[in-house]
Amino acid sequence: MTSRPSFAERLLAWYDESHRDLPWRRSRDPWAIWVSEVMLQQTRVEAVRESYARFLERFQQPADFACASDDELHAAWRGLGYYRRARLLRDGARAVVLLHGGNVPTDAEQLGELPGIGAYTRGAVGSIAFGLPLTAVDGNVERVAARHRALRTDIKKKPAQVQVRAIAEQWLDRARPGDFNQALMELGAMVCTPRSPRCGQCPVAGDCRARRLRIAAELPVRGERHAMTLVQARAVIVAVRGGVLAQRVPEGEPNAGQLELPSPGALCSVDLEDLPKLLHDRCGIHFAIGLPLATVRHAITHHRITLVAHAAEAMGRGSLQAHLPDDPEVPWTTLARKVFAKLNNTRPDFGA
């Protein structure tokens, strides 16, 4: 009697035939793989493609990125969001230069000691670039494991996390760990999707407990999500020669180090009558507030922001500097860019 192919054998056979041709899968360069894994965290694949190529063209080695200024970092990461990831990647690149002569270490322990590299990134880079027998557990892998084994505990709680890691270790193909990890993530991304899983296309559906019990769509179990906080933010647009005035986002706030329109802060709800004082407290200068020019919406972490941008005049500049709205090298926040896009649509002469 012929034995049934293992989970890994079935998964890898499917992956070899069906996987997507993604640019980061054409390389075994550990730096390129590291960059891709950081970019792909909490970001759609399609949003990463262009940024990935642009980034590696500019920063071909860790030493190149280790020397990047904050503004260069933000410009290179434009469109990807969660800029803290980029700063941690730069910290890691600097450690590679300082401790490893500019070469990403091949040792799993040394790799895991680099700033910004957690268990997942260590497993992904180590297995794909160096063939190390390491698992790489992300949200896709959690979902596949929870469904295949019908795990009914909260997937983000420690007991479930321990179970998922043990399952992934059991499944891992140690001859092809990098391909296996990518195959498992591909399965979660393309077949075992969060909604409407395509069980009929799954190469490992034959022994999937959730499919047999008809509960695949109910798994994984998740605790209550954080309630979203609604924010009514305000900012001002001060047109001067050389563009519009901008302020640097302080450390400790979302998008720290980027440039935003003068405001009390992106997460501060502000009444119009309080805006002049709050702006003076933050920027050190007085503003005469005019009519609203644009309203845009954006979400950051657990906040849903509605930002109203007002025309304004500034009584001096203080530490504020003028920048062009359409300069791709200026690290404007996404909120600021949304305001500029709205104004360009409603006022074609804006920025002229």
C-alpha cells in the first residue's frame, strides 16, 4: 500500500506549480529578502512591488541604508506606511555594518539579535536566504494551522501561539525550509483566505479538520477587536514662497520624523475656536485661521481621523520651513499628501 504524501510534500508540489512570480522570490540575497519581509508586514503585495524595486536600487546593501538620513528614509518608504518599520530596518542595517562587516549574518542566533528582527523575520530570512531549518509564522500561517487542526482558542493568545509554532515545526520540510515557509504563506494568502476560503483548491484539504467539520470560515478564533477612536483633527495651510509651511512630527507620535501641515497633532480632536492657541503652543507662532479648504479621512492604528485643513496666515515662521507639496523627496505624511491631492483636484492652480 502506497503511503500518502506528507503535508509538506503536497504543499510544495502545489507551490512549485502554482506560486506567484514575485520579485523578492527571484533572489537569495539576504538583504533583499530582509527588505521584502519588512515591507510586506501589514502592507498589500501590490503596494510593495514598486517600492521594493525603488528601495533596492537606492540602497543595494545594508551599508547604503545605514547611512541614510531621516528624510532619505521616509522618501524611500513613501506609500508603505508604518514608518517605524523603516527605522528599525535602518537600526538593523547599522548593526550589520558595526558588528558583521556589512554582511547579514548566516547564524540564526546572530540574525535574531539584530534590531528589528523578531521570530518571524529571523525565520523568513534565515530559511529563504541561508536554508536554515527555521519556521516563519505570520498571520497566514496562523490561519492555515488553526483551520487544518481546528484550533478553537484565541489565535493571538499564548496557548494558541505555542500550538501554531509546534504545528509549523512539525510540518516544516527541512530540505527546503525557505520554499516551505513561502508555500505556507502563499496558501494562506491565495487559498486559505480570511473570508471565503477556497477549500476546493487546497492541496492539503484532504485532512483539514475545519473543512471536515464545516467550520473553516469560523476560524481562527479572535478576541474582541479594539474599538476605533474617532478624531476630528485640524491643520492649516500657509502658502509662502517655496511652497507651504510644514512642521516635523515629534518623536513619540505616529509618523515621527516626517513633515506634516502645522497642526496640534494628527490624533488630537480640535474645536475650531481652540485651534489658534493649540497651534501657538505647538509651533511657537501665531496663525490667523481662514476658511476650510479641504477635508480628508485617514486611519492610523485604532484611530479614524477626519482632518479639516484651513487656509491660514502665519505671523512669522519660527522653526517651520517651506516645502513644495509635490516634491517626492519631501517626507510628507499621508494625511498631508491626501490634503494636497484633494486641493489639486478642486483647485488646479494649487502649488503653482
